[in-house]
Amino acid sequence: MRGDRARGVHAWDRSLLLWDVYFAVAWAATQTMLLGADHPVWPVRAVAAGLLVPLVPWYVAVGRRLLGEDPPDERRARSYLAVAMVFFLPAAVLAGETRILAFALIPQCFMTLRMRAALITVTVINVVPVAGWALLWRPGAEDLLVNTLSALVTLVFSAVVGGWIIRIIEQSLERAELIAELEASRHEISRLSAAHGALAERERLAREIHDTLAQGFTSLLMLVQAVEAELDTDPAQARRHLALMDETARRNLTEARALVAGGAPADLAGSSLPDALERLAARHSAVLAVTGPVRALPAGVEVVALRACQEALTNVRKHAGSSATAEVHVGYTDGTLTVCVRDDGHGFAPPSATGGYGLAGLRARAAEVGGTAVVRSAPGDGTTVTVRLPVPAAVASVLRSETP
């Protein structure tokens, strides 16, 4: 709300009533001084006072509206000040007291015109009345000198104050533009942030679905094919595979519920990382080895470790060959958790696997928690997937304090 109030608003816009009061006081003071003066004669002073009367409705109808514009229409401002001069200058020539009203007109020049036009207009307001007054009334040298010096001082003062007013206007306009740019930048940043957040969330969901539901469905398809081949030849093995299909489907259902709820993976719910990895290794007929002091780690680190192992073992089953065996090694150290999955399968040339989503997702997961994922493989030499994840300093310090 504060930015909305401040944007595009000058100081005088919020206090336009003060300018109205200022103009009214200057006009009333001028009329009072004029009507109470001794010179010139009363009819002349009455004419001068009458010439100032139209300035009030003219200011109310046109002038104050110009002062409130941002920026003012300079063409209308010229017209407004020209009409004001038609009434002010003759009155100022007739009676010197009328020149007091110049203090109300001069600020309007600087507030509505550019610097050059404002200085010209202000010079006319200060010089013409004195020159016309001197030609009309032929005053003495002393009066002429006093009025001339007064006009020059007023002109210099007007130029200084007017320059200050114009600088305020320029700074206000620049500030308004900067605020508008900042608002636009803030909206753009907010939009980009929302878009980035949505993209990151889509990538996270894609990885979760790939690492859980998609792999589970792949297992179900493979088991269905196995059961179809075993129904006539090995019913007992087919029943075992049906039981495994039931277990896989239930596990997929649990993973789907955890994914919707945004909770921890089903394997990690209520158990430690080594326990979850042991169950995962058992499902893939792999051997698990754990070294180092086991302790609870941040959920993000444990989830990445579990998903990395899951992805690596799934790739063993899909690509390494039916006779391949796998080993899972988990190492706890002071500052790092290392998960290494090795198999003795067919292997592959790593450049040919850059298009796969699984390995790219594995590296992205590790990078999210500041870790790294390295895949080493060669045709005929098996594959090794090594994921190193940093352990937060607070956890490492607790470990050191608990070590005897």
C-alpha cells in the first residue's frame, strides 16, 4: 500500500490545499496592501484591485488542476500563465503594491514550465512591472533604485528557489520511474520464481515417479511376463511370482500415498537408512555392507541415498544381464555418506547412456543436497555407481562428541 501511495506522487500533490491557501493569502495580502496604500490615487488603485479579481476563479478553474498534474501539460500551462499575466502586469504597473502577488505566481511558473520557459516568465513578472511603473509614474531616483533592487533580488531569489523546485520535480519523476521499474522487476521476479518453483516441483515429482511408481510398474510387467511363461511349466514358481507381484503392487500403492502426502518414502517410514537399504537389496538379490558408525542423518540426505541405490539396482536388473550380481556398500564418515553400487554385468560405454533419465535424475538428486554422483562402466567390465553426500557439520560434531 505504501508503494501505491508514493508512486507518481509529488510532495505538493499530497498538500494541494496548502497551495490553495498560499495563493489565497498572497492574493488577500496584495489586495489589503493595495487598498490601504496612499499612492496612487484611489481610482487607480481600484482599477488595479479590479484587475486582480479574475485571477481567483482562473486559478481555481485551471491553475490548481495544472499543479496537480504529473507532469503538467506545458502548452496549457503557457496559456494559463499568459492569461494571468494579462491581469497581473497592468495592475502591477499601476500600483507597486500589486507586485506582492508575484510571490504566488512565480512558484507556479517553475512547477508547470520547463526551466528555460520558467526563467523567461519569471523575468517578465519581475522586470516588466518595475519598468512600466517607472515609465508611467516617473518616480524619484531613490524610489526607482529601491524598486529596481527589489525586483533584481526577487528575480535572483526566484531563480534559485525555482531551480530547487525543478530539481525536486525531476527527482520525483525519476523516483517515480524507479519505483515503477522496481515494481515491474518485483512482479517479473515473482513470476519467474513461481515458474521456477513449478518447474522444480515438476522435476521433483518426475524423479519421484521414475524412482518409485515407474520402477514398480516395470517390475510388475516383468513379473507378468514371467508368470505367463511359468503357468504351464512351473505353477509353484508362478505362484511365488504372483505373491511378489502382490507385494510390489502394495509397495507401489504405499509409495503413491507417500508421494501425494509429501512424506518420506515408504521404505524409510519408521526405519533407519541401513534397514531400508537392506530390504531394497534383498528385493534385488544384492549384498549390502555398511561401514562406519551408523547414525540418523537429515531426511533429505537419506532420501537421496535410498533413491540412488534404488536407481542403480534397477539399472542392474534391466541392463546388466540376468546372471549379474550386485553389491551395495554404504560408508558413514565424519563429513560424508557414501553409497556405492557395483555389479559384474555387461557394462556399457557411459557416453551412450547420457540420454537416460535415470542417471541424469540421480545426479540432479545428489546435487540438490550438495553431493556428487559418478558412474564408471565399460563394456564387459560391469558398472559402478558412487554417490557421495555431505553430512551437515552439526551432525558430524555430534558424531565426534559421541565417539569414545
